[in-house]
Amino acid sequence: MAFCRLPAWSSQTVRWFPKAAISCLPWEAAMAFPHLQQPSFLLASLKADSINKPFAQRCQDLVKVIEDFPAKELHAIFPWLVESIFGSLDGVLVGWNLRCLQGRVNPVEYSIAMEFLDPSGPMMKLVYKLQAEDYNFDFPVSCLPGPVKASIQENVLPDSPLYHNKVQFPPTGGLGLNLALNPFEYYMFYFALSLISQKPMPMSFHVRTSDCAYFILVDRYLSWFLPTEGSVPPPLCSSPGGSSPSPAPRTPAMPFASYGLHTSLLKRHISHQTSVNADPASHEIWRSETLLQVFVEMWLHHYSLEMYQKMQSPHAKLEVLHYRLNVSSALHSPAQPSLQALHAYQESFMPTEEHVLVVRLLLKHLHAFANSLKPDQASPSAHSHATSPLEEFKRAAVPRFVQQKLYVFLQHCFGHWPLDASFRAVLEMWLSYLQPWRYAPEKQAQGSDSQPRCVSERWAPFIQENLLMYTKLFVSFLNRALRTDLVSPKNALMVFRVAKVFAQPNLTEMIQKGEQLFLEPELIIPHRQHRLFTATSSFLSPWPPVVTDASFKVKSHVYSLEGQDCKYTPMFGPEVRTLVLRLAQLITQAKQTAKSISDQCVESPTGRSFLSWLGFGSTDTNSWYPANDPDEMGQDSIRKTDEYLEKALEYLRQIFRLSEAQLAQLTLALGNARDENGKQQLPDCIVGEEGLILTPLGRYQIINGLRRFEIEYQGDLELQPIRSYEITSLVRALFRLSSAINRRCAGQMAALCSRNDFLGSFCRYHLTEPALSNRHLLSPVGRRQVTTPARGPRLSLRFLGSYRTLLLLLMAFFVASLFCIGPLPCSLLLVLGYILYAIAMTLLTERGKLHQL
């Protein structure tokens, strides 16, 4: 496939990188004669080599160029080199195709690419070499995520410090806005966006994401720039004779407390000027901070139009500040973004499964990074003591940089992801964020296999400050689960995973405590008696605080994500409890359905479909459960489904304290019992003006094959649709023949059928429809017996058009030939045998009618 092809590879292993092994190249001659060198000669030479030379040789040449050429010359090739590695931002060029490059498939090329792009490899040396000279590179705003692009184009600077003092307006006659980025930022922008901009891999191309070069590079960059042990390694020495100065960030470092609370309006042209932070300690983490901001902005800053309107509104951004100061929003009139800005953003973004897996890797590492603080550093009292920038960054990484955008990203996924098993990737990403204790350096005491470990009270602040992540997204998952097929083992596993996580001891109690803190009543203070709230969470006024510090943090969290006028639905309130009871009902119903499928699998022979094709078996397509893949309907899969659902039901009972009586009542009210005719009841309905109306439960039952309406053909049997076991052309020809006979012999057939002797009974058995008078009419308002106008006697030859009849005739002729019986005698024997059978059936039919009388 075109976009999965790899560049021209070499089959020989390359060692890094002996100078003697590199022959004299054209750009080496240019270094020997600098007066002959043209400004674009190096770039043109490398572009030509990218077409003519194998991949390994090109990497050797690039390492030589990076080591020998000055930053002035490398500045010209850097944008081209980055694009040739990560592909173009429009997805046309795939570059090195790191998302498809795997070590087990292309081991030599994989090792070369990974060593070249390693945090300590040649490519990063080039970045630091250019960084030391303070070069800038233009990055088009049009290639940024939709919300950021729409915001900047409407002169509203996004709240992330990543964009501050970087926007460059085009010159007169120029097209488009650009960001002026330093080499490290430019490299990371391209690296992060290559996950989004490149075309998704085709379904036929199976690649395990965790084995790909891109996924492993993300892990290496996170481990290098966000270390869980020690400090961030300093920039590598790029000059042979000495060490290069540590590249300083061009944007002044902002206090962590100000992140997310500052929005600037671009009223005039912003000139990009280099500014070095006066605090040398900030140089320790500026690369770490930039890396995290780039990953978050490029991977999580995607959501729907309505969410964009909500998050980009300056009024919404100031609501948290208004709450903290207890100032009425009427005193403020922030400038609202123009309607053009809101309608300009029409991005329809749906993350891929690969995208979600990479974000989950980021979240897991961030938890480990934040939890690597020592207990004395992580305590609240540590803020008052002098701490290193890295320690402050560890405390601020998740709440300041990730929390808000991750919440919006998860909401978008929960609301727009297809209702299939691929949602498992989103689910595991969410559950990974909800369980930071899994990535703590100290391991909690593990109980027995049947007893999960208890969640420590030290995680209560995290749970309270991420309350919506636990409660609102849990409700979103309930709504998804109520619309999925729980008989599928993959869907049953997802319900089991969520229930198991929330059923961990002490977690439910801490979530309830967080909800209580949020729902605590608060005293509204008059505007003339404002009290200032300090960073240390203490009031300057001697009045006693109305709300506790914990309650304030929970309210700030909810209001910052949902706005102060949000309608919060408690997770343990009556509305959510009703949803849980519905889910428990569907789980019980799915268990019974899985059991019935298991029974059908055991009872039905392997050749069922073949026999049905021949007409021997049942032709009712509704009698077989069609909702799942055939591969999921084995006995082992059904056993897993039952096991997952059983445990999920038990966990839900523990979380919401459901009694056994309630579960028993749900099972009884399910209505899955067989009726007096041994048939399943109709789907759940309510009676309306025009008949029965399906409820949401009834639609779920029909979609997943749990219940169905009994559908019978009520028209003329001669005119019913041609079946799959019939020959179309032969059925139509036989219908025309029988119609001609019926028209010509209608009077004679009616006279014969009106006789009261045996001949009349014989003719009535063959020329009338015996079940016509007993047929029922199914209507939306019930079932009733109707009187259908009687049709006259007629001949039907349609049975001769089925494969079954023709196959039986062929088998009869074949068996007769084995006994040396010709076709004509065999036909006479068949006719004679049928006449005897018809006489017997006529006698039995007449006797049955006498008993009914």
C-alpha cells in the first residue's frame, strides 16, 4: 500500500559511524573549497542522496553532516530533514513511516532509525546545535489542531503558554499566520503531529502499536525528559572541542499558579524577540515543560464545536476566578469571541485507536513522574520550602497541563466513539488515569486473589480534584453500556473492567466524600464585603471560613471544567441508581440469552445451515441469534461472557449497595419466561394511540436478538417471496403453468371439491389450503383471529421449484438405476407411491374433522 511503504532500505548492518568508512562526498569537497559553496548546495545534495542512496548510507551521511557543518549551514536543511523523517503535515509524504516500522519485521532499519532519533542520538544533537545559536523556524498555524487554529485566526491567544510571544503575522501580501518556534519546539511539533496528520493504517495492515518505532520513541522521550529518578539530562555536547551552552527557553517561564488562568488578546502585531529567563534553575526543566505542553496540545486539543464554544469563551475562563473572589460576574464584561470564530471551527475529529494508545502511554508515565516525588516533597507543607523547579513541575504537571484537556478529550470519545469493541482502548486510557496508585513507587500490600487491595487515603485529594473524571464519565459509560450488546464477550469484559475498578475497597467512599464536599451549601457574601483569597488557601479577613479547603478545591475543579451554572448529577443519586438498575437488568437478561445460545449451539448439528438450504430444517431466520460474530459464539466465549457478567453484577451490587432482593426482583420482572405456547414474549412495548410503541428496552431487545415479534406471511401463499431454497426461474414458470390450468379448469375443480364422497375429500386435500381458516392476523394492538375470504380450489405446482424436491427426485432416479429400473418405470412407481400416501392422508384428515365436530 502506498502510504505503508518504507523508504529504500539497506540490508547491511551499520556501525555508528566510523569516519574511515565514509567516502569523499560532494559536500566534503564543498567544505574544502568554501568559495565554491552555494547556500543551497548542501540541501540539494542531501535531497539527491535521499533518492539515490539506501537508507543506511543516508543516515551515515547525515551524521557526518551534523558533526562537521556549522549551525549556519545546518539551519537551511533542518526543516527539510524534519519533514523527511516525520512526513508532511498534510499527510501526503509519509517520511520514514515510523508508525509502521517494527523491529521484528525490519530489524536493521529499525535499529538505525531508533538510534538516529534517540534522545541522545544525532538528530537531537542537531537540535541542540541549532538551539545554541537561537535560530527560529516558521510553523504554519493552519496545521495546528482545529480549536487552536480557530482561536489564533480570530486573534484570541490560546491559554497555553506554548503559544505566548510566538505568533507572527504575515507580511504584506503574505498568506497565513505562523508560529516562530525554536529548534526543539519545531522538532517536537512535527513529531507529535505526525501521529495525527498521517493517514490511518488500512484494516488489512495489522501492526501492533506497542512494537512500532513511533510508540517506543514516545516512551523514550518521556523517560528522558520526564525522569522518574534523578534530573533531566543536560543537552548533549554538539561541538568536538567543548561543551555547547545550555539552550535557554525563548519564552519567559510562567509561575505554575498562573497556568490556565491567563488569556491574551492579540490587539496588534506581536514581535517575536528572544528573552532569556533570569532564573538559571528554570533551564533544568524548560525542555520537559515544552515536551509535555506540545504532546498535550497536539494530542488532546481536539473536540466538538459546542465544546470549543464552551472552552474558548473568556467568560467561562473567568468563572473560576469569580468564584474564588466571590465576585458577581455582572461586574465584569469580558470580550466575547466573535460569532465568526465559533462558526469557523468545524473540525470533525475522531481519534484513532493508535492515537488513544499513545495518549494512555503519556498518562501512565505522567502518573509515575508525579508519584516519583518523595513523601516529604509531596506533602502540602513542602510548598512553603525551597524546592527545585523539577519538583514543582512534578506537582503541577497533571493538574495544570493535562486535566482539563484530557477531560474534554474523554468526553468527546465517550460521546462519539462507535458502539463496538474498539472502545476498549478509550476505556483503558480512562481507567489508567483514574488509578494513579498503580504507578506509585511504593506498592501497597496485596491481598489474596479474591480480595482486591484497598485504596489508600493519601489518594483522596487526587480523587476530589478529579471528581468529574470519576462521576460524570462513569455516567457516560453507563449510557454507552445500556446501548451495547452485552452478550458479546468483548463488551461484557468492558463492563467487568469498569465495575472492578470502581469496586476497589475505599474508592467508593472517597468518591462519595468528594460529592459531599461539592454539594456542601455555601454562604453568598454581599459584593461590598469581598474577601481576598490567597494562594495559601487562607482568608485575610478574621471571619471564619464558610467552606473548607477541600470543598473549595472540589468546587473549583467542577466549575473550571463545567462552568459555575453546571447541573451536577450525583453518582450515588437516584438518577444514576436507576441507570445502574437498568444495567443490572440487561446483564441478567444477557446472561440468560448467552445460556440459550449455548443450548442452541449444543443442540443444533454442524450441518444445520446446509440442511436449511435444502429445506429440511427451519427456515425462520429469527430463530438464530445474529448479533455477534460467529467466532464469539463458541462455548469458551459464552463461558467467558457469563463469567464477566456475573462478576460485574456482583461489583455493581457492592458499589451501589444493591440488595439481593432487588436483583431477584429485577430477574423476575425481566419477562424472559416462556409463555403458555412455549414462545418468547414480545419486546417491551407501551400501548399508544396507533398501537404498540417500542420502549428503549424493547429496541435494545430487538437489536441484540433478545426478543422478537412473531412474523408470519399472511398473504396468498402462491405470491409469497421466492425463498433462497427455490429456483427463481422455475418457480415463475410453474406459477404461470398452474395459473393457466386453474383458469381453464376452475369449474371442474370446484365441482369435484363439492362432492361429499371420498373423491371430494381427495380433491379438497390437494386443491385447497387447509390452514386458511385457522390463520391469525398479527396487528400492532394484539393478535386476533380474522375471517379471510375463501379462495376457490386451485392447483399449486410451486413445490416442484425447490432444490429439495429436485434433489429427492434425482436421488430416487439414481437409486432406481442401481436396481436396473428405468426412468419411466421409476416415475410410475413414484406416482403410485404418492397416491397411496395421499389416500392415507385424506383418510386421516377426514377423521380429524369428525373428531373436531
